[in-house]
Amino acid sequence: MTWETELLLMNASRAQLVREVIRPALAKNEIVLCDRFYDSTTAYQGYGRQLDLAMVRSVIEVAVGETRPDLTLLLAVPAGVSRQRLLARQSTLPFMRDRIEEADRSFFRACRQRVPGDRRSRARPNKASKCGRHRC
């Protein structure tokens, strides 16, 4: 599968989720928690897959429209810890890893280097918080 196809499929699914689940829940004043939403697509497909950022953002815009997170948490987990957790899960659960989990270290390094939580936190204080070992 090409990276562009991955981007389009993920956002087709997201468009459906936004319209069928997220917006109705928000209309009822419910709290909605999502993982891998707007900012993660920018990080994974834009920076990790090195797709054109303007294209990535345009596709996300079509999928989510005006539905945006009020808060984004960037969970800063060291690569070694992440790998240990993945291996531990594999030994106890019958599951398949997804395309993101299958990516090599250079992919995650590109994502991390281009999306530093501290800089985003200063630029968008109500939108991003970096969560690490000692704070969130």
C-alpha cells in the first residue's frame, strides 16, 4: 500500500467516525477521547512518511471539518520503553500490529524530531501538552 493510500484510508475512516460517533457525542455534551487523531496524522503521515504537509492537512480537513480537539496530549515514551511494551503485549495477546507499529526506528525518529511537544506547548498552550515520565 502506498503512503498516500494509507493517508486516504485512515482519513476516510476518521470522517465516518467524526460524523457517526464524535459529533453526536459532542452534541450531547459528552467528553470524547481519541488516540491518533489530527496531530498524530500530521506527525505519522507528514513527518514519518514524509508526505507533503499541505496535502496531509487538506485530507485531514476534509475528514474532520470543524471538529477539532480542545486538547492534544503528546505522550513522550522513550523508544526502548515503547519496544519493551510492544514485545510484552505480543507475548500475551493474539493481535496483529498495525502499519505504524511496524515502522522502523527512523520513522519514529522523524516523527519525534519534527513534533517536539515543548515547542508546541508554548505556541498553542491550550492545545498541546507533552506528557513524559515526570509530568503531564
